[in-house]
Amino acid sequence: MTQVISIHSFRGGTGKSNLTANIATAVASQGKRVAIVDTDIQSPGIHVLFGLDEEDFTHSLNDYLWDKCSAKDAAYDVTAHVVTASGAPADISGTVYLVPSSLKAGEIAKILREGYDVGLLNDGFHDLINQLNLDYLFIDTHPGLNEETLLSIAISDRMVIILRPDRQDFLGTAVTLEVAQKLDVPDITLLVNKAPDIYPRETLIDKVQTQYGVPVGGLFYENDEMLQLASGGIFWLHHPDHAFSQEVHNVARQLTAAE
Amino acid sequence: MTYPAHGETPAPRQQQPHGTGPRTMTDLLGLPDPERTLVNWLVRQRGASLADILAHTQTEPAAVQATLDNLLTAGFLTVDEASDPALFKPNLVSRKPRTLPDQLWNALD
């Protein structure tokens, strides 16, 4: 059965889209069929990590929500766009689809102004699952709690919340967890990202788990290589032996083990 | 208002009072636990028949009918009459229309 996984963070700048792209691609490298839907309609961007430009896609999630195309029409197979540090195509045994959101200012404004039918977005997720024969559907959400994010949370089999070791993130994550519990999300995992290396791994994981009573699925330290890549690709394919990459695969294994 | 058993014609959509629906996800968070839990489940299912709802909730039919009654009245649900059996579906939008002047929005189009 297909798992719907929403990736969320209470605040911006947590590396949510970057981790989503890395983890989803790592899951696909296990031979799985994966789709990522960019529901960050207000500030889309995950397509950049897959080397897509606005000109590369004809349809977007916005078009689907306005009944201009099917959900499948807005899904692009980006497996061939995923490359290693040398620029060679990566050897991904599964498939990665991406449903981008529009980058056109007028189209973003239209969604903000008019909203959309929540049921239609939900139907679109299910259409993608069925028509693309997906094993996993990842939903890259807009940071914070808003109407679109609440739907993504509500329909998820698993919610992954990304936070930094930062007081504001800690407070916001508590709020997010409360909402997720109100929406009956069956499974919640925390990922700690951008941790300074002064924090010992076990101490930090223990502190977060104790504070929230929710398991920490991964801890990612800040690193120069990530800054240098600057969203120019999928990190673990550029730095396969890096500790960050090993942690990405560790999280991907946890997700697939939960099938 | 009561709702028909499996296979019978459900309460029609127009029985909702005007101006109550559709509702938003934020409205959903404000519902009492039993009602919110039922709508959460219906959102995941994308709709369910009365028989399926009764099987899921394992609650007295009269209590379930009362809950559905409240949710329909409040605009959280609609009844899909085209389905057989009829389906109770969530009636949610991402946001209510904003009150910003059209001139400002039009400038962005």
C-alpha cells in the first residue's frame, strides 16, 4: 500500500525541500516508485534541486487545481535529471516524479486569492498514486501552519517534521505536533537538521526525543559541502560517502522498513 | 433530520443552511473531538457511506446520525447523491476568499 509522507517544518530555512529531495531520491534508489508534490504554492522551489527550470514544465500543480490538466499531466519523471558530481546520470533503480508548483507571480497570487477545493487536491494525490503506481508520495509543504499544510498533515500516513536546534524551532515544533495529533496522524518522526557540530549526537537526539516524546529519525550536521552545493543537486549523489548522505539513507531505510 | 440506511436516498445537499459551507481546515481544528475525528477519517477516505461510517465508528446509529446531522448543518460535509450508496464527503476549501481589494490582486495577474 502506498505511503503518503508529508514533510513539514514550522519555520522556513530548515532545509525542508533539500531533505525531501534527498530522502525521496534515496527511497527511489531502493527500487521504489516515488513522487514529490510541491505544495509550497506560495514559495515553490524543490524543482531546482532536480535541475528543472520553469521552462521545462508545461503544467504545474496550479493547473491541476484549476482543472486545466490531470494530476498525472503535471507530474514529470525527473529520474534522468538526477546526476552525480561528475554530471553523469545517477544510477537510480526506481523512479522519481515531481509535481512542481507554478513560479508565475500571477498564478501564485490567484491561488492565494481564490483558494482551492481541498477535496480536489486530495483527489489529485490519489490519482497520482493510482495512475503512476506509486510506492511513496512525498508532500513538500509550505513552512508553518496554514490551510494547505493542514490538509497535507491530515491525509498523511506519516509526518516528518524538520527542525533546527533553535529555541524558535523548538517552540514551533511543539505547536505542530499538537496540531498533528488533533488531525490523527498515525506516525510522526522528527529530523534535526543544521545542527552545529558542538552538539554530541546522542545528547541532542535524547534531548529532542525527551522534550517531544516523538522519535528522532535522523540528525544532520551543518556542513560546508552543502553550502557549496547551494541546491545545485541531490547532495548524497554528489557526496555519497559524506556523513550527511549516510544519514539520508538511514532515514530512507526507516521509511521503507515501515511498509 | 435523520439519514437513510445503506442504499436509500440520502438527505439532499440543499438541506444545508445557506452560508455555512464549505469550511476550512482551520475550522476543522476547532471541532469537538468526536466530530473532528470523524471528519479527519472522512478526509482520508475522501467520503464514506453511512454503513461504512457506522462500521468504522462502532457507535450507536442514533449518535452517529446526530453527529452527521451537526456536521452537515455546520457545512463540514455534503452528501454525494450521485453515488450509490450515497457518500458523505468532506466539504472543505483551502481558504475563504480574501477581502483584499481587487485592484491589488489584479496588479499581480
